[in-house]
Amino acid sequence: MIGSTRRWLKRNRANFAVGAGVLGAAYITGQYVLSKLAEARQRMAEDRVAKENLRRRFQQNQEDCTITVLALLPTATENILEALPVEQITQDLQQKKAEKLGRNVSASDNAAPVPSSGPSSVTDDDARSLASLQTDSYIHASRMADSSAGSGGAGAPRPTKSKAQLWNDLKIISITRAFTLLYTLSLLTLLTRIQLNLLGRRNYLSSVVSMASHSPQDPTISLENRDDDNTEQTWGNDFETNRKFLTFSWWLLHRGWRDVMEKMETAVKAVFGPLNPREDVPLEKLSALIIEVRRKVEGATPEERRWLPYLLPPQDQEEMVLRASRMLKSSPTTQSPSNSSPPYSPSHPLPQVPSSSPPNALRRLLDETSDLIDSPPATQVLTLLLDTTFSHLTDYAIRTDAYKLPDPSSLRLIEEIPDPDPGLAKAKLANILAVMTRQAHAIGNGVPNRYAQVIEGVKELEAFAAVIFSSHFEFETLDGVQEAQSREEVKAEKVEGKGVVNAAPGVFEGVWGRITGQ
């Protein structure tokens, strides 16, 4: 029995060997497949966490942009309100009206009143227009203080103007002020988005590269500063660079808006100058006039639409901006403009200071910001922002308050109510000026700020910010980054989840075209 068993095993030992080999290979293969599946699941989980982290960082960055714009906007608003005193002109008109009433009362004591329908109707129109301006506008506190001090003091009297001149000044200044605030809000939004998304991208990619530099067994993420030429520099010192970079919004808040205002005032005089405040203006004509003003301000060709001089100073004035914003200490031979000279005005410009080149990190940020501002996508986004804000002013505020037409959004909700023909609606220019006067305060100091809210609804603005935040073309110029990226295959993914954006220098417009489908 035992012998036969041995002979059987001897005859089938090849089959047993083959079977054992097959089982061993199957086991090893199964273990290999299971390990690869586990690695794939782990990689997918890590990618999902990384994408969610990137999306969360991006959304938080956009919320920070909105908060920053609302925090900086009152500074420019105060300067614009002081430079364009609509309320002061309204007070002068009210004073002339009171003087005229006083003369009429004194004349009526000496002579019998003569009935006259024509002049009384004109007076009634002026009274209603002034009342509308007085109730719809807000009196600036500093302007009221200056007015009361000037009337009670012994200063030089202001040159007197006729009633027609005051109405013409009121027309030009009220329109210029509202439009300048819209341009300032749009420009400030674009600049803030570029600045904060550049800084957010630097911080995020630095953390990713730092993580890639560690071994897989070491999960610690060290936030090293790899954006500067000196790789040993700490994040505390780089925080100072970020502060200086953000300080350059000072140029728009104190200089750029004035250049916009001067250009806007010239365009408004050319377009709205021939109109009489008592004239009835159809809504379609008003929209056409506003488009004509924008065409004169923005230019008809892409070459004319250069916004960089309004947003950033020239290189020879960069140190002056840092000194004016108190980011640099004054040298013994140069005093700070904020301490030694009055605020900027055409008659008191800030003094020129000797310029020196900013640090390399700050220089790269400023150069990249300039390139982004001059890029066609930035011009396209800014045009959309202006379209949205002007549409809100014309199609909602002026349409409902001056023309007494229903809100277009309410008409869409109630289908059975026909949309009235805006071509038939008319309103006096004086009533339109009253609405613009009130809306100027809503643009600059509104709580909540409806114009900032409609800007947030522009999808192209978020897409433009996503391109900036997710592109890593600046990092490709740094030493050692290519090696870290090859180990970890670091890729900047588009935050909206429509695809991976691998942007390199010189292809920014191509990336924007792929996202917008143009």
C-alpha cells in the first residue's frame, strides 16, 4: 500500500509541482493586485482631499477679496465725494430759491400780485427738482462743516454763479461722481482679485512643494518660503513683502480715481452738456448717452483700453507709494509725504522721492500684476464688470426711481404682467440727477452694497481668479521646483472642476480661452 502510494506520487510529482507553482503565482499576483488597488484608493483619496483643499482655499480667498474691496472702497468714496460736492451745489440752489422767495414777498408788500401761469410753472418745476435732490441726497459731514465755517467766517467769498450755471454744474458733477464711483469699484475689484489670488497661489504652492520635499514617511508639512531668491528666508519676513505688495492699492485709492474722474468729466460734458435739466429724457436715449460716455472713457479699440496707469504707479513712483502708505521709513534727507505735506491734490502734489528697486520677490509680484492687468482677459473681465454695474444703475435704480417702471426681475416672476415699453417712458433730467446723487452714496457706502453683490455674480470674474490661483508659471522659474514636481506630479487643477490647467509663461491667454470656450 505504501509502495503504491509512493509510485503514484512519483508518477504525478510534475503535476504537483505545476499546481503548486500556479497556486503560488496566483497568490503573489493577487497580493500584488490588492496592493495596487489599495495604492490607487489611497491616491484617489489624497487627490480628493487635495482638490477639496484647493477649492476651499480658493473660495476663502474670493471671500477675502470681497471683504477687502468693501474695506478699501470708503477711502476712495470719501475722496470722490469731497472732490465732487453735489450737496454743496444743491445748497447754493436752495439758497438762491430762498432769496428769490424773499424778494417776491417783499415786492408783494408794495404791489399787487400779477397772475402769471408760465413763470409759476417753471418755479414749481425747479422747486420739485430741488426738493427731490435735497431728499434723495445725503449731506457729507465734512462738507457741511466747511460750508457753515465758510458762511460764518471772514474768508474770501466764493464766486457767485447764476442759477443756470449752478444747474449745469449740478448736472455734470452728479453724473461724473456716480460714474467715477462705478469705475473705481470695478477697478478696485479687479486689482484686489489679482493681488490676493497671486498671494494665495504662492502660499498654496509653497506648502505643496514643501510637502513634496519630505519623504513619504514624514507627514509633516513645513511652510518654507520658496518664493524668494533666498530660500532660507522665513515666512515672517515674507509677510512684510506681502504687506508691501497689497499696499500698492494706495495708488488707485488716492491717484488713479482722480485720473478716471478727469477723463470722465470731459466725456460727460461732451455728451450731457447740451441737455437741459428740465428736459424729458426717454430711457432708451439715456442708455445711449451712457454708452457714448463709456465709449469716450474706455476707447474704441483694445489698444486704448489700458487700465494699468490707473491701478499701479510707474516704477519711478513705487517707493513714493510705499512711503506715502507708511510702509517705508523716511530717510534723513527725505521726509514722508504723509507727515510733511498736505494730502494729494492738483495744487499740492506729493513730492518726488529718490527711487530704489524693490526686493526681488516684490518686483516679481508687481511685474506679474502688471502683465495680468494688461492682458486681454483682464480687459474683458473689467468690461463685463462695468456692464453689470452700469446695467444695475440704469435698468434697476434709475428705471424704478426716476421712470417709475416696474423692476424687470419682478416682471419675469409674474408672466401675465406685460413689460412696458421703455421707449415710451420719460423722466426729467433733474429727477435722474437726483437718483444718481443717491446712488453715488449707495455705490460707495451702501450696506449691503448692491453693486458689489452684482459684481460677485459675474462668472467670468471667478474664472479669471481661478486661472490666476491655479496657474503655477511663476514657480517654474524657481530652483528645485521641477524636481519636487516630478516626484509628486504636482498639478494645478482648475478650481471649478472642468479640467486641469497647466499654465506656462506666455500661454495665459490660451488657458483663459480654453476655460471660457473662446
